[in-house]
Amino acid sequence: MTSSSEHATSPEKNAPAASVNHVELTVNGVSYPLHLGTDRNLSSVLRGEVGLTGTKEGCDDCECGACMVLLDGQPVNSCSYLAVQAAGRAITTVEGLAGDDLHPLQRNILAAGGVQCGFCTPGMLMSAEALLERTPLPSDEEIRIGLSGNLCRCTGYARIIEAVRATSVELDGVRRSSVTE
Ligand code: FES
Ligand code: FES
């Protein structure tokens, strides 16, 4: 199952050797000039050449959501997305969520006890971030649908949903107070 709003082109596992291209990827606002085989998936490049290991690799088959990143704000399973296709687009990984302090989603998922082994957490956070961008005050049902492409083996989901709900209310309060100031 996947909530990714884009259909990726899966790298062919037994394809002949791919050519190498010069590619510039923009990750969390930073440009990375790279030489990449055209068959490389985005998650391996983010974790390898780019050096950002927050994005996890689980199923490698568009099933678990551990590798979720945002491409121009849309959630994408990076295990099944070719890195060369991401050139010229804004890639956001979990490392790009926090500023000087934790992002409210990160703070609230910790406070709610929604992190146990933590393997699903980066992908979960990216899907939640995309959800709150398109639906600032989602219902619990909308939160479940927004996170439906992310599997968690540990928590039973309730605490993660609670954290997303708390974040949406918190950010709504911030928006309202900035309007009335
Ligand atoms: S590793 Fe990409 S969806 Fe599981
Ligand atoms: S916290 Fe372990 S998989 Fe979600």
C-alpha cells in the first residue's frame, strides 16, 4: 500500500548497466552535484552520496513508507523513484524538517509516545508534514488516510495519530495568533 501521490518509475533490478549522468539534486535547500547511474534509486543516493541517513530503506518495494521524502511537497517513496528524475525538484528529507528546534511533529510524536523502535518515524513524519500542508486541520479519518502508506510494527498507530492531531491544533493556534497580531 502506498499514499505516494506520484507514480514512480521503478529501477529494473536486472537491467543492463545504466549510463552515468551528471545530476544536480537539491536536498533541504542545498545543491549536490553528483555523477549517478541512471538506475539508482533516490533513497540509496540520499543515504549514500548525499549522506543523509534519516531516510530509511525497508521493503524497497513501495510497501512500507520508511523511505518517504517530499518532492516539491508531495510524498514519494524514494526507494522506487529514480534519483535522476528528482533533478530540478525540491527534495525534502526528515533532516529538513527541524530548524533550530524540533519540528512540532517531531516534538509531539515524542511526547505522545509514538516512537518505539523509530524505524518508521522519518517516513511517518514526512507523510504527516505533507498531509498538514494540504489539510491543516484533518479529521482522524483523514490522518489515517494520510498515513496509510506508512507501516508501523510497534505502536499500533493511535499515538502517532494523536501526535498529528496535536500538531494540527498547535499550528492552527499559531496561525490564528499571527492573524490577530
Ligand atoms: S523502503 Fe520504500 S516503501 Fe518500503
Ligand atoms: S516505531 Fe517501530 S516501526 Fe514504528
